[in-house]
Amino acid sequence: MRREEVENPFMPNALRNLHFVADAMLGRLARWLRFLGFDTLYYPDISDSRLIRVAREQDRLILTRDTRLIKIKGVKDYLLIKANDSYNQLVEVIDTLKLKEFNPLSRCVECNGLLKKILDKIEIQDFVPEFVSLNFNVFLKCSDCGKIYWEGTHPKKFREKLGEVLK
Ligand SMILES: [Zn+2]
């Protein structure tokens, strides 16, 4: 990961206009998109009507695997996802929307909140394992749920996969 991406957790302009809401079947995809910096709402047990309303009110693109949902009256902006596997779903979204700008580690994968850089390591020392506070210097904290992130938060396998996607 490039250093400036870690140091500047705020969104570049191009990403500000793209907002998603993922259907109940796309939880893992939602996490991937958040990790890449995309504003992605996801509620595991959202009803179709609420999903449609949230999309309309907040001007969000619906990500769905549900061919029935897209036929419901009032559904306009959607992307019907065909892949089964979350990684391939992500590739599908990136290819279809021709996404080129990513901002990893700017959003919380758990809750979609924005991450803020921690300026003083002392702030997080009590909240991460000791080896982490000793071995890492850049920390980010979710402004909504408080989850703390550092360069090694995501397992190696995840980062390798991500490297393939961003290639
Ligand atoms: Zn969070």
C-alpha cells in the first residue's frame, strides 16, 4: 500500500459522488468496497422496501443479486451482481463502473464510518495488542464505532487478493 494513502484517510473528490447500498446477500462485498473507500451501506436484514427507500432518499446505487428486486416499482439505479464469490463480485463492480480511484483504509469495514488518523500512539495503546503498538506507527480510528486499524489489520491473504484487484 502506498504511504500517502495511509496518511491521508480522506476521500478524493471523485469518490464523493459514488454511494452504494448493498442488499442483504452482499455483506462481504460491502466490506470489500468499504475497505477501498467507497461509501457502502449494508444491513443484514433490511427489507426490500427499506432498501429501495434508502437508495432513493440518499441517491445510492443499489447493489443486488436479486432479479426480483430490480423489477419492483421505483427501483432505478442498480447494479445486478452475477458472481457468487465476493472477490469476483468486487471485480464485477470495479469493471462495470470502471472504477479507477481507490482509497484503502479510509472507511471502517465494520460500519462504514470514516477513519481518522491517530496522531499520538499513546491514545490507542490500551486498545491494541502490545506487539501491535510496538511494531506499527500508523493507526486509524473509526469515527463512528471506534474500531482501530493499522497497516497489519487485514490478513496477508486479504491484502494479496486486494493487490490483484487493484492491478
Ligand atoms: Zn466503524
